[in-house]
Amino acid sequence: MEHDREKPSPDHVAPPGTSEGTIKALGKLSEAFEIIEEARGNLYRFHRLTGRADLALGEAVDLFKEAGHEEIAQELQDSLVGRNVLEGRWTFQIMEEYDDGYYNDFKSLEQGVREQLVQGRRHLFEAQMKEERRTHGRRHHEATAPKEPT
């Protein structure tokens, strides 16, 4: 039996008795976690850019050597190539520490709160907002996607 596309998916309807305040608080927690996901993406970008910069620096060192600037090449090589970006850490170590600590804790707690309060359902605040904002009964304003792409 296909779900009525004019009704939200049961996964996006709060369990009976869930207060508006709870939905609002869960929405804000979800927003915070989405910001953490964005920050994590930027941290990965930092990791990749720093790595690319180190490789380009290595090429610059080689070019300085070829151009006869041995002292400059050696100073760059000794001071910067392969250097830790933070005390004792390359960027991959920063990523691992972030992922294994703060990120995993945040993700686990956010999921745990949803499990405790709304049977793990996600994006209830946004689903409620969609119901309030969409034009019911109009094409491209359906509550859910079709089972098969049209």
C-alpha cells in the first residue's frame, strides 16, 4: 500500500504527546549538529589544503635548488616541509582527534536525545515547518516523494 503523498511520512510525525517545546528544542539541537557537520567539512578542507600546500612547498624547494638558491631551499626544507601544524600534530591527527572526541560525542548525544524523546525520528521541526509552508494539494508541494521517480 502506497503512502498518501499529501500526508507526511510517519517517520516525520512526532509521537503522540510530544510537546511543541520538545520539537522546537530538537530542531535547535539538529541545527547545532548540522553546524558541527559543516565545521567538520571545513576542517577536512583545511586538512586537504594544508597537505596540498606542503606538496607545493616541496616543489618550490626543488625549483629553488634548480635555480641555484641552495640556502633558501634548505631553509624552507628544514623549517616548513613536513612540519607539524600544531604541536606534535599533522592535520590528519587533528582530524582523528576531532572525529574520535567532540564530533562522535556530539553525534551520539544528539541521536540519544532523539531516541529518548521521539523514537529516534529526525527533522521533526523541519517536517512540521514543511507542512505549514507548502500549498496542500498542489503539484510540487507534496508531503513526500513518489515511490518511483517520475
